[in-house]
Amino acid sequence: MPINLSTEQKDLAETLDDVWSRIAPGHDVWPSIRELGLTEIPFPEATGGADGTFRDLTVVMTGLGRTLGSAPYLSSVVMAGLALLDAADRDTRAELLPGIVSGARTAALVCGPGIVTSAIRGEVAAERELSLTGVQHAVVDGESAELLVVVTHGPDGTELALVEGSAPGVRRSVGEQLDGTRQLATVEFDGATARRISGPDVASRLGDVRSRILIALAAEQVGLARRCLEMAVEYAGTRQQFGRTIGSFQGIKHKLVDLLVAIELAEVTVLDASSGAERGCDESGTAEPGGTELASRAAAARVLASRAAMTAAEEAIQVHGGIGFTWEHPLHHYFRRAKADQLLFGDEYPYVQSVGESLVHGRGVTRPRRVSEPA
Amino acid sequence: MTATVIPAETGQDGAEDLRAFEAASRAWLDSRLPRRDAAEQAPKYSIFHNLGHEDERALIDGGRAWQAERVDAGFGAMTWAPQWGGRGLTASHERIYAGVEREYLTPERHENILVTVELVAPTLLELGSDWQQERFIRPFLRTDELCCQLFSEPGAGSDLAGLSTRAVRDGESWRVNGQKVWSSGAQFSEWGLLIARSDPAAPKHKGMTAFMVPMDLEGVEVRPIRQMSGGSTFNEVFLTDVVLPDEFRVGEVGDGWRVALTTLGFERQSSAGIVDAGGNTADLIRLATSLGLTGAAEVRGRIAESHLYERAQALLVARYAELEQAGAVPGVEGSIGKLVWTQNLKRVGDAAASFLGHRILADTGEADTFAWTQHLLGAPGYRIAGGSDEIQRNIIGERGLGLPREPR
Ligand SMILES: Cc1cc2nc3c(=O)[nH]c(=O)nc-3n(C[C@H](O)[C@H](O)[C@H](O)COP(=O)(O)OP(=O)(O)OC[C@H]3O[C@@H](n4cnc5c(N)ncnc54)[C@H](O)[C@@H]3O)c2cc1C
């Protein structure tokens, strides 16, 4: 598969840029997402989906990262949607996916920072029922989602459960948060009754879903980083000090080049990871797990994209000087989002370690293609 | 870094053709060389050679013989036109061949061969006279003759246009006087591509002219310089009343800067891809395993870091090649690639040194340990050669990001 985006994918990226380029961070773009049918991308036709590629999905995430448009896209389409598609039982998928695919309903995935783990306990209440207890913080769109897809731990191990957000025994709240453009809610369960919806092999399927979520988020981080770099380059090309444009000072120029290099590395890693992340589960429910290869590509994307985004947001503020530190300037939203993205599913250190571990244990040592001839 | 991309035809036929080509490459290599994994192979960590003169010459001769064999079989200059002994194939073919060749134990490729084949030959194709192309290109592609780069001077490195070696016209010939430095492979080369100042009154970028110089000519003296890594790959070259016929002039009088930029462009492109120098992540893993260090989180972290960037770099080079193949005009990809590559060389060297501790301070006699000094001490060289980090960043900032030029 080519590393670069296809012509259609480039067109989609440009369309999104046209539609969203003038909006302010935090602006609600959900209506335009539904209008453009973007919620349908990763789902099979049988559920009303567009049967798009995972690559297409990352193009949307990149666009959202560039603009910081607000929408329950990560939460409902990527997190809950893919968890339902890949890890839920067949009946639940048939019943729930169409609403999520069309964007008519939204769902949130209640899980811990590890995605396959959570602080929620599920006691078996009846054959198809769990009684949920526990508190989970920083649930993406946890207050606004209609449906909660919950990763729980019970006597039978990891399970997937479903509960309406308005059900008795569910308490949801949003307090102050670092990043104001994406809702991170606290969700509490106090004996709430939920439906058991685990499909076969739920734990390993959730592992693959987790890899996809990380890659999608990494795509957002790359979009965010590129936009920060663009803002900084634009500013450095006009702002004058000491009788010179500040972009002609190497202290500034080289800083921006280092950002570009970090973004190039992150982007190509995300592109590579996204081409290995097609849906893991076909219509009959047969799994094609990506396993350790997908996990290690996701980890690589996670690490390089987190670094690129955080440094870009941080250094773009520096390049802007005082104006960059003002509330009015959009950069602080980028900084906030970059920090939130960096920490949402655990910071990068464990991912670096996971890559190192699989390398020293001889798993997933895909020796990179070496090119010694000039390109 | 926006490049206009014209999508290439990638029909079924193209893919089939590439598969057939890969099979043909493998069949040919099978008949020539042992496979790398099957061969008993001493690991090699050196980035620059640290050999005596005769040993280095022998290594170069081995590389030359292999290059000639490749070219003759159609695998050495495959993107070149048949006129030059090539097959007019695409960069994809070249990449596929390179990938397959890596599975085999090939004779080592010395920098001098790279300079001749990948920098000078294409420069002559672009800017050389008909006579020069006829005279030099094929012998250079086959490395029957080698050519070094006589650009840098004691007073002109990063600011190459500041050079002061003089070329004075004298009827149908030129008289050259001056001193070059850091000339890699000058002691093994039959030819040198020289940039000299032909018009001191003109603005510095306009008053230079390029020449092909026979290195055995009267008045050319080569003195090897010892590098911090031990060997003497590079040299000082003294030019005293060297007389060159005008037919050795490359390009127009006063057009030397263009010749230099053309060669440097090929150099950045080429060094972005040289990832076979020194140790790599696989070597780091072997080292950590043999030292019993893989249980340490810090060690695993450093291995992972090296792997992440090594892999990303390989992907980046492949991505740029793909874009170029699709018709994108090359921009600053070479400079980005070079920075990324040398940063990773440094990352690998630092990691190895930290794993080795005392063993890299003093040779304990164990195999595969102190040898890493060859990587550690070589890496700084490539951050300077072909344009320092700062110069690459200036290029990327100004041409890639469109930032204002620094005062010059
Ligand atoms: C291993 C090796 C092989 C080489 N092979 C060849 C060869 O075959 N032929 C050949 O002609 N040359 C060769 N060179 C020379 C190489 O191109 C020069 O060394 C290089 O361009 C730097 O020039 P310099 O050594 O004069 O350093 P200087 O230009 O004096 O640079 C010294 C320092 O100043 C910095 N600096 C300079 N200008 C600027 C600026 N504008 N902004 C910010 N910082 C700046 C540099 O980045 C560097 O850190 C080789 C060099 C090495 C190390």
C-alpha cells in the first residue's frame, strides 16, 4: 500500500479544510460532520456505513486536530463505535450501530486510560445483566453521550456493558478541565443495571480497538501540530524586531525546522500505522486481529505524534511571544488539547517501553526498510 | 513543503513488471553472492574507514569491481538511459533492487564510489559538455575511474562561495593555484571536480568556474589528513600552477556556483538514504543482549527510541521516493532526510556507549564491544559533511518553510 494519501483522501482533507478553516477552536462541527456523512466512514455497509478505510477516518481526525472543531467523533465514532463493531455481540451490533453510524445517536466508551482496563466493576445481576459500580474520570464526552459503552471488570474478567446515560444509578458530571474544547466527564455508577454485550474474545478484540483509537488520536495530534507550525511560520514571517523579520533569526528558524522534522516523522508513522489498521472484524464477526504488529505500529504513532504535537503547541507559543500567551489567541487551546491528548491514554513512556519490550523479546522486530540508494 | 503531485499510472502491469524485476534481481544476485544471513559475518560498526592506505585501496577496488559487474548486468545504473549503459528504469525498480541486494553479502561501498556514481556522474549529465559526457559518464558509472569533490577550502566551508582558489585563463587553457581541504578519497581518485574563482571582481557567487582535474597532473599534491575516527578518508589538496585545457571546464565560465549547487543537491539526496553506515537498532539489541542488560527499563527505552526513529526515517525516505515517483518536484526532502539520519546515528552511538560503559573506554579484548568506538567517533563527521546541521536547517527553513533569508 502506498504511504501517501490517495487522491480521494487528499480531496477529503482539502474539503474539510475548506469547511472548517475559519472556525474557532471549540466550535461545534457535529452538524457538518453528519452532513458530510463522516460518521459512516469506518462502518460496513450492512450497518448503514460507508465501508471506508481506516485511513479515511484518520483524515477526518487530522482535520479535527487542525481546527479543534468540537464533535463527539473520537468518542462516538472511533471509541464506542469501533468497540461495538469489533467487540460487541452480533445482536447488539445490529441494534445499535445504525444509530451511531448515522450520527443520530451518540455513545461514549467508559474506560480507563488503558482503554482495555477500567475502574468499573460489573457484578452479574442476571444472565444478560450486570450491575455496575465505580467511578471513571476523564471519559470522553461522557456527560453528553446518550449511550454508555462500559469496559468493566467482573468475575468473568473483562466485559463490555451497555447502559443509557439517563438510567438510574448513573451520575455524570463535568467540572473544570484543562482542555475546554473536548468534554471529559466523570461518570459514576452506583448499582446501575447494564446489558452484557461482550462478543466472543472480547478482551483481545478490545486490544485491537485500542490500537485503532491510538492511531486515530495520533492523526489528530499530527493535524494539531501542523496547524501550530503553520501559525508560527506565518507569524515569524511578518513580525519585525531589531529591524529584521524574526523568522530570519536562526534561533526561531531552526526551532521551526526542528518542529517540521518532528512532524514529518510523526506523520509518516501515522500514515504507516493507519494502513495496517483496517477493521479487524468482518460482517460474520470473524476476527482478523492485528495483534502485536498493529499494537507496535500504534505505539510508534502514539509516541512520535504526542511529541510532535506537544512541542509544536509549546514552541508556537514561544515564537508568538506575549500575544501567544493571551486568552484571545487560539494557541492556548492547541496547547491544552496537545497536553490532554498526550495524557488521555497514558503518557508516552509506557508506549516507548512496550516497543522496547517487544524488540528485546524478538517480537515485532520489523527491520525497517533500508534504502541505501538515492531516492 | 508543498509539492505538486501528478499521480503516476499504477496499473496492474506496473505491479507485475516490478514483481518480475524483483525475481530477476534475486536470480542474478543468487548466482553471484552468498546470502547475508547465511554468511559468517563480523559485525561492522564503523562509519568512516579506519584502515591503512593499502587496505583502504583494496576495499575500494573490491567495491569498484562489484559496481562494474552490477552495471554490466543491468543492475548498477538502471535508471540511466541505455546510452550510458543503463536501462531507463524507474526509482521504484532501483529501490526494489536495493532492498533485494541487502539480503546478500555485497562488497562494501566506499564513499568515494558514492561520490563518483551518485554525485559527479549525474552532475555531468546535467551540466557537462557532450565530450565530457562521452568521456566520463560511463567510466564513472562503472567506477573504472573515480572522482572526488574539490570544493571546500580552509577559508570556505559552509560559505562555499567564499572560496579563493584561482583559475586564470591563458588562451585555450587555465592555470590553477590554491588549496582545497577535506577532499574525501582524493588519494584514490583519478579525477577531481574542482570549483575555482575565475573572476575575483565579480560578486562571489558569480565569479566561479568548475573543472575536471586529473589528479595525477603536475602541480596537484594530495596529503591525507587523519580524522578523529582514526583513518584518513579525507585530504588536503594543493594546486600549484596546474594547467588545465579548456575542454575540462564544466559549464560556462562563471557558472561554477550552479555546478556546486547541482552536486550538493545530489549529495543531500544521497546521504539522506545512506543508512547502512555504522551500527543500528538490531546491533543495539544484540549488544544489550550479550551484555545481559535487556532487563533494564532504561536500556529497553533507548533501544525503542532508536528503533522508532530508524523506522520513521526509513518510512520517510520511502515516502519521499514515492512522491517523487508521482511527479513531485524535489524540495528540501534531502536536507530533512540528512538531519534525521545523522540524528539517529548519534542516537545509536550514544545508546551503545551507555550500554558499554567502561568497555568503550578501554578495550577489554572482548569481541564486538570496543569496536563501537568506530561508530561513536564517526557520527560527528556526517553532521558536518555535505553541509552542517545549521546549514541544513537554514535550507529547510528558507526553501521549505518559506521563512525570510538570513542576512548574507
Ligand atoms: C567527513 C567529511 C568529509 C568531507 N568530504 C568533503 C569532500 O569530499 N569534498 C569537499 O569539498 N568537502 C568535504 N567536506 C567538507 C564539508 O563540506 C565542510 O566541512 C562543511 O561544509 C563545513 O565547513 P567547515 O568545515 O569550513 O566549517 P565552518 O563552515 O567553518 O562551520 C563551523 C561551524 O559554524 C557553523 N556555521 C557556519 N555558517 C553558519 C551559518 N550561516 N549559520 C549558522 N551556523 C553556521 C557551522 O554549522 C559549524 O557548526 C567533508 C567534511 C567532512 C567532515
